[in-house]
Amino acid sequence: MKTRKLAMTAVMAALMCLAGMLVHWVSPALVPFSILPVLVLISGIILGAEYAAMAMVVYLVLGLFGLPVFSSAPFGGLGYILKPTFGFLLGNVAAAYVVGKVYREGCLWRAIVGVLAGLVTLYLFGLSYLYMILYWVLHRPTSVAGVMMIGFVPFILGDLIKAGIAVWVGQEVVRRRQAS
């Protein structure tokens, strides 16, 4: 069982890399429609807390070591840490873990609550980091409302739709895995 979970973790990390790289070839205007949040949330359902977080850490480490797996320029490397959106990448790890902790196999309500808790976690990390970078690193005077207008309002509706997709697909994968 452990070997199977590790293999599934590697596959999820690879899917995250592929999804991040796909954005390189499409218009930046399509970033709100990235599949990355869906994969983060699904990983918590399919892999459980620890393995889902591990998949996100692998994705993060590969990008920080310079592989071009992140969705915006410079696409990888340690310099990415200073990008205002890096907090969302850190949030991926925490969100996947939270979804896996809340979810109980086969329980639709736990899947919904887990995915919503994961989405809240993702935004808490992402928006907090966005504020810190804008205010303390880029020295741009900003407010919480300003950060919300930049990093929350344009994306929340799409992310709620993605959360629904994650619940549906994640539950279906778990159901089919149980049947086999």
C-alpha cells in the first residue's frame, strides 16, 4: 500500500509540474483558469493529508531548484520566493494537507467541507504573503482591501467552481479505487 501511495504521490507531483508548464503556452489572461488549484484539492482527497502535502512539496522543491514548472516567469528558481504570488505555492502544501485531514473516504459532505477548508487555507497563505511582499519588499502602500481586490475577488468564483470539480473528480477516483 505504501508503494502505491508513493507512486500516486509522484504522479500528482508530475501532474502539478505539467499543469504549471501548460500555462507557459497560453495567454496570461487565462491564469484564473489554471488547473493547479483543482489538482491541489483533488490530491488531498485521493492521497490523504501527508502524501498530498508531500506531492506539493516535491512540486515546490522542483520549481525552486530551477525547473520551469511554475506558471509565470521566471518559471522556477530561488528568485521566485520574492514574487508576490509565491504564497499561493506555499498555500498549496497546506491546502492539500487540510483537505486530506478533513476528508473521510467516501463521505461527500466531508469532501465538500475539506475542499472548502483547503481553499480557505490556500487564500490565507496566498493573500498574507501577497500583502507582506507588496508592503515590506516592494514598498507599495497597500491595504487588506487592496490585497483582496488583487488576489481574491477576481479568482474566487472560478476557484469555487474548481472546488466543485475537485470534489466530484476526487470522489469518483476514490469510488473507482475502492471498486477495484
